[in-house]
Amino acid sequence: MDHQGSFAARLFGPADRSDPNGPVAVLAGVPRAFGAFASCALVCAEGASQEQRDRRASGAQERRVMRVAIVQQRLETQRGGAETSTLEMAARLAEFDAQVTIVAADESPTDGRRTWACHSGVRVERVAVGGSTKLRRTIAYVRSVDSYCREQRFDIVHAIVPCFSANVYQPRSGLYPESLTQSTAMISPAPLRVARRWLRRFNYRQRFLMLVERAMLSDAHPPWVAAVSRYIHEQLARWFPAYPLERAPLILNGVEIDAGDVAQRAAWRRAVRAELKIADDAPLALFVGHNFKLKGLGELIDAIAARRAAAQRAWTLAVVGRGDPRPWRAKARRRGVTEAVRFLGARDDVRPMYAAADVLAHPTWFDPCSRVVLEALACGLPVVTTRFNGAADAIDDGKTGFVIDSPANIEALADAMRAALAPDVRETLAAKVEQIRERVSMRRHARELRALYERVLAEP
């Protein structure tokens, strides 16, 4: 079977129109200008397979230092956890005999490639991606990355954004069809949810990347997948049932965090509770996230209100993040819990909030492996989250936290938050915290990635 031909056919050839994840469904309605750019991307696809075979052949030779490219289109850490994780991961990989290049986009149309060192053993290479739309810039980025990686002949091309040259794919933000489905799951009523999904058809950048991802994972010789959680395994099984899961080892996401010593945590707790004007024994729930709707803030406000209506002990909810608080303040006012919900904005250091809170409430609708959950556990803070969060893998359900089935189950969310206050939950977490810190550390994550890279290069 011709590998290059099959790859091209899957990417741009005929497909079943009933397949919601197929090229016809993905590209329906895309402007005609897309075709010219897509044909350029096809050139990348047809050159990638031979390059991958060459890398596998050369990888059979012993190396002391491994040359790794990490493909991440955007590298602004203020955007969120994915970009921060990339930089932390690269720095830790450098400790395991890897020379790491992060290949990011320089979206200024007049500038060329920009290179600088951001850490010992790590450099950032920005490739020019001129274009008048997000779609054009993204296709230009995919082309430029493929050309650059083939030119540099990296041992490993570790793609976080779908990339034809990848021999390792790590969908830190989840697989695209799952993201498209879950990002509208919280919208009600149902007709509005259907309308929003229909409007998503016009996000051509996302649909292009979904198409590239589909081609990668459906290929006869697909890249290995570094699954940051079991939720990624579930997504692979749901959307790409033919993908061999033995090529998708579970490598739980990791974080870098210094939880502070006992005295520091006590000082943080006093300071935050003084700021909020609440007693030391008053129940305090913490929400951390920028996308308030997707992360379940609305459902969390409902849970706070449900506890108030049941005449149970009143909670305070501290909300940390860049989201617009106005619609959520209005919801709190409608539910009669205005004074209980405090919007604190974004904070550079969240550790004092972890120390002050009694539970991290993260009832997300979609999160392949939430950093804040891992950070909270490493700081000894019990967590309540949902099965749509891959970081639930790090929770011993019922002992160090609670995993509910759906954010929409307000009663289960409120009950889980109440249960997290039990002293035995804190005691169990305190007894296991050192073990948990190692399990969720970025160093452990990088070490397991390095072992995966060795498997990739040993592949015939």
C-alpha cells in the first residue's frame, strides 16, 4: 500500500459524507481560497512519510543527546495552562539529555525567523506565518514547521498542534472532535446548543486542524500519542477506533509548583481569609480558570445556592481568573448568593489561594488534564471535579477528592463539596501528598516522555 498516497487520500480525497469527522463534513462550506492553501499543505504531507522513515532508521544508532522539536503554534503563557506546560516540559526534557527547540509562530507578516534561548538546553524558533486570516496563518504555520523540521532532521518531532512531520503527538487540549462536541455541551436550551454547533462550522482554522489531526491518526503509520490522561484514551477510542492504543502510552500531565512549608501555608491562609473577611473555620471553595462557562462556574454557583436553600452551612466561593465576571455576578444575584461569590480576578501566584481554601471545585465540561487540579492536589487541597477532566486520574475518588459524573448534576456537586470538608479526606491527602507530588511532577512527566522517545526511535 502506498503510504504517501493513502495519507493524501485521507486528507483531501473522497470521503463518506455521513462521517461527522470526515473531510467532507469538516470542509463543507469552507471558502474556495482554502483549496489553494490546502494544496500547499499536501506537499508537506507527501514529504513527511519518507522523513519519518529516515528518522527511525537513524534513531537505531546510540545517542547521548537527543534533538527534539516541540511544535506549539502559540507560546504566550498568559493564554493559559497549555503554553505554560510547554515551557515547563521543555526545560525538564533538557535535564534528560535533550536539546529542545520549541517551534512557534511569528505572526508578524514582515518578520522572518526569530531564535532565542529561553532556558539552558532549550531555544525558541519562531517561523514566519503571514496571512490575513487565522486559517491562512495556521496553514502557513503547518507548512513552515514541516519544512523547518525536515531541514533540521530532528530525532523527535513532538507535536502539540497537529503536524505532518510528527512522530509523537500530544493533544494537550484534547482531540479536536471531542473539543468541538464538549465546548457546546453546557449550552441550553437544546435548540441554542444546536445553533452554536452549526456556527462552529465557520471556525475554519479549527476545522483545518481537525482535518490534519484526522489524517495523522488515520494514517497507516500514525505517530505515537503521548496521552496526558485516560480521557485521551477514551477520545481516541471514540473518534479513531482503528488507532492502536498500544501506541498511546499514558503519561499523566505534570506541573511545577512549590507548595511552601507549613509556616508559609499558614501565613498564606491567614492573609487570604483576612482579605475575604471570613473566619478560619468558614467553608471556602476555590474556583480557578479563565473560561468560566466551560469550567462550570455557573453550575458551581447553583451548588452554592442549593446549600444555602437547604439551610446547610454557608460557603464562600472565591473565583480566580481573567473571565468577565459581570454575567456571573448577575447569576449569583438571581440565585440569592451575591455576598457568597467573590471575584478576585487573575493572580500571578495561586498558592496562597490553595492554602486558604478547603476544596478546589472544578466542575468542568471539558479538560483533558487540568493543571489547577494537579497543583491543588500537590498543595494538599482536596478537589471536586468531573469525569470530563483527565486530571481525575490523580484523584483517589472518595479519599483525596471526588469525581462526579456531570457538572449538570447540581445535587451531586453540592454533596461532593460537603464531603470534601470531612477531616479524613484532608488526613488521607496529607499522608499521601509526597507521593502525589512525585506523581504529578513535571520532572516525572519529562522522564516518561524521554522513555517514549527511545521507543519511537527504536521502532523499525
